[in-house]
Amino acid sequence: MYQTTYHRASSVDEAASLFGKSSEAKFLAGGQTLLPVMKQRLAAPTDVIDLGKIKDMIGVEASGDTLTIKAATPHYDVATSDAAKKAIPALAYLASLIGDPAVRYRGTIGGSIANNDPAADYPAGLLALGATVKTNKRSIAADDFFKGLFTTALEDGEIITAVSFPVPAKAGYAKMRHPASRFALTAVFVAQTKSGEIRVAATGASQSGVMRVGVIEAALKANWSPSALDSVNIPASGLLADIHGTAEYRANLVKVMAQRAVAAAG
Amino acid sequence: MSTVKLTVNGKAVAVDVEDRTLLVHVLRDHLNLTGTHVGCDTSQCGACVVHMDGRAVKSCTMLAGQADGANVTTIEGIAKGDELHPMQAAFRDNHGLQCGYCTPGMIMSAIDIVHRHGGQLDEATVRQELEGNICRCTGYHNIVKAVLDAAGRMKVSQAAE
């Protein structure tokens, strides 16, 4: 790791002000991606500003039809939160599949979505549930937040403070985990909102990162059941292909994971 | 440089380190607690797992500064004098180690697993929960046996306390 200066922020405002005073700062949440990247010298921020100890940024709250997860809440706390398990069990389940137990103790929802890895879990949950990303400057709909590989709508120095999820009528998540990296080879989150809208998002599949899957949404709107997807054909164009799986393999996984997610949602 | 203050195995310590220093290097290089190992250095193998404020974390994936003020327990801190921790004893009795490199991290993760699951541990759960710890010798079989054995012993010793 190259030299850097570590700052521990005690408030969101302090973190933003520290960022403004640094030449090339990075915000540090759980550090489960940023630190490995810095160790490989692929990133060399002059300053790292730790958001992990800001009390206002930790916690899970359910109120009415909204579940709010504050940005520095570790995955373990989401996976085991009674509020999350009651309001959106599929989301708590998603959190329980990220990385490994030690990673889940440190990694956070804010860090995951700010990084927007194309195979990360949370982006699929946010997009399918139609979540809203709250920052220290504004609210951003999930539909407008994810902008492609490792790219988001966040501006320089903008800090995610929380994510709020409308509680759906039904939701399910199914993931084909890569056995070594534990990222999604492909995973699909399906949701039926309380107003009857069907939203389906896939991660790990597209070359452009997390994506909605329109053909599956249309098929599930007509008939909410795994068998409704039997004849759906997902085009392989634009999907990721690597040593772990071809684009055609991932196209099929999108369908199969969606079927399993619908079955899980009930 | 910054001064990082920690409680390690019950003892208050303060070390002056570069800000880029990882927690594992504070433990190994500054405090000479070399039981915590660096295996992969890519956050995958779990040889560096320690408990920080009661949670099993990878000390190679934390800056020392992030741990400032924390209570850290390493493999050196779990035995009571000459009496091994029940997890250590179970690893020995079940031949849960061969070369021993992964063992400190395995034991620290395994204690955390037992704390979280208590008496509801079964083989499948142990195998799944150990996914963040890699062993290249044992094939995991005896490690899993040791964790299940220790889960029973820890329950007994907790009941006795």
C-alpha cells in the first residue's frame, strides 16, 4: 500500500469537510473492497476518510411501509436485523450471502453500492425494490443511481447516508455464487410492489452492471409463477463472458435464478 | 504517523505507526503477537482473523487506525494460562490441523461461529460458516469435527460458569 493519511470522521459534515480539504481522498466504509485495492496499489488516495464510526450512519429502521438501512451498517447487522427480516426478508437474505462471515462484519451497504461492482448483491436489491439512495446532498432513485461498471450518479465528495426501501408485497432473491470469490456469477432479485408493479433486477450478468430484465417482468406480470418463465428467452448479447461462464450460460442463469427467486418469494 | 491505542488480549497498548499500517502488522511486527498469520494478503484465506469488539474480522483488511480504541483478542489471548481454550483443545484432540498455518484464523472464526449459533450447530452450518477460512492440508473434515466437538464443550463450560 502506498502512503496515505487516515482520518476518522465523527459526523457526515466533518467527513465532507475533510474530503474538501484533501487532494485525492477516498471515503472508507467497511474497507472490504477499498483496502484490498489499495494493497494491490491499484488505488492510491492521499487521504482515506473513515465513515465507519459515524453513529448517525449505522442502524436499520422500519417505519410504516419503508425500511431504512443507514449507509455504514454492516451486512451482518442487516442479515440479522429483526426489522429487516420482518419487512423485507429477501433483503436480509441477500445480505447473508455477501462474501464470508468476516467480510459481512465489516462490509457495508453504502460501500457496496458506491463501488457498484457489476457482480455485487445490493445493487440488484435496490434496483428491484425501487429503493431511494439518500446522500448528504439529495435523494436519488435507484433507477438513476447505477450508471454502469463501477459507476454511479454520486458526485465527487458526495456521501451516501442511507438507503430507503419501500416494503414490497412480495420479494425473492436467488444467487449462483462463485465458490471462490462469493460474488454473484449471476443473481436475480424479483419484487412485486404493493401497487402491483413487477420489478426484476439481475447482477453479475450484464457488461453494463446491474440491469432490469424487462422480458421477465412482462412474463411475471401476466403470471407470477416460476413456470411463467419457462419459455422466456434471455438474449446473450451484452452479457459478461469469462473463464467462469459464457454469455449464453449467464443468459440461462438469469432465467433460472429468476425462477428460483419467484419460488422463494411465494 | 499516528498513535493507535488498543486493548489487545486484555492489555492496553499504544503504538506509533504509519497510517497505511494494517492491523495485522501492528499485532505481528509491533506487538510480536505472531500467532496471527498473513496467508493470502487478498482478504480471502482467513489466516489473519482476530476478534475485534467481539466480532471475527480479517486483520489484514483493516487499517490500524480503524481499530483505534477497539478491544482485540488474538489467538494468544484465548487460553487461560496453561489451560487451552475448548476450541484449541478440540482442534488438538480431533487432529484438526496439519501444517498449522491456517489454525489460528480457523480457531478465531470457529469461536465466533459457536458464539453466534450456540447449540444449533450442525455439520452443514459449520462447513458453510467456515467459507472465509482456507485450509490447504486437512480437507476440512477434522476441522469440522473439532468445531462441533468444541461447540459441545463450550456449552458445558459456559453452563459451569
